[in-house]
Amino acid sequence: AQSVTQLGSHVSVSEGALVLLRCNYSSSVPPYLFWYVQYPNQGLQLLLKYTTGATLVKGINGFEAEFKKSETSFHLTKPSAHMSDAAEYFCAVSGGSNYKLTFGKGTLLTVNP
Amino acid sequence: DSGVTQTPKHLITATGQRVTLRCSPRSGDLSVYWYQQSLDQGLQFLIQYYNGEERAKGNILERFSAQQFPDLHSELNLSSLELGDSALYFCASSVGSDYSYNEQFFGPGTRLTVL
């Protein structure tokens, strides 16, 4: 079984500041990990994913995430926040290609001017 | 625009009724996924179809059913509706059946309100 915990349902940062969205997972098998972004009134869009290989994963819009097995974490970061980053972010885990995606509750990111 | 279309955009109905949500995947995509997003349950995977066949099942209630047609569009049928079924229902599609390697593209969703 898999589960995801996103720490902080709401994160607020200033424009130009570091963005850090936290995700911890639980999985009984080697996990595949994903970050999705949802803009208001839209569907989800894949930001990045980790399946195997390099633990630092780069995604779209300047985001990256690092898989840390020892900490069971997959935190999402961006060095400098932009107003257009304001959205809800979802971390998701699957236990491989034949397992369903399990999503976290989401973190709403607000970017202040 | 992801290329995935969903109709209708909004649906308001009464308890006990039955509704059908429709999804057209991106051109060339063979897999269709259905998700339910609600305030209390969050985003939950319901079911996946690949090229007309059921591929994976998630937290789908017995009152709900889905199918994928030969032209690859999919329908999600919700029956004996309850207040708690009010949610945003997303459809997503991907090229292959393995979503770890094939990105899922999400539609804009259908907002269902049960009164």
C-alpha cells in the first residue's frame, strides 16, 4: 500500500523567494513519485517525476525535486518564486507501473508581490 | 489546453438520479483514467481503461461504472447519486497503459453538484 503526506496545506512566499513544498511518502515497494500542479479551474499538469536513476529530478517551470529514500521524502523546490507559480501542488506515489496513483491532499502556494 | 475534452463542464442533479460524464482523450492516446476530487477525500483514482479494456481499478463505488468505446472516448456513469458524490470529476489520458512512463494529460473536469 502507498500513502502520501504533504506537510502544510497552504504555503505563502514572497516573489523571488525560495519555494519549498514538502512531501513524504510510504510505499511497500520501490516508489514512483510525481508532482502535479493545478491552476485554478484547470486540470492537473505533470511537473516532474521520479521512477529510477538520478535522484535529483528537474521539471518544468524551474522546479526540481530530490528523492531521498532514507527520509522517504520527495520535496519540491524552486529557487525563485514567480507570481505565475501560484497554484495547488499535488505529490503522488505509485508502487510501480501496475499500481494506482495515490495523491496527497495538496498544498496551495500563494506568491505575494 | 491538454487536448483532453470533458462534457459537460457543470452538472446539477438531484439525489437518486443517474448521470453520464463523457471524456474524449488526446488524439493517439489509448488509456483513459477517471479521478474524483472532493474537499474531504482529496484526489482519488477511480478507474483506468486501455484500448477498450479495464486496466486498473481504484476507489470506485459499485454505483459507478465506466466504459471505453471503440473510438476511445470514455463515459463514467454515476447512479443512485448521493450528496457526497458532489465533486470534480477529471478524466486523463496517456499514450500507453503504463503511466509511470507515459505522462497523463488531464481534462478540465466536470463539476457535479448533487442537491
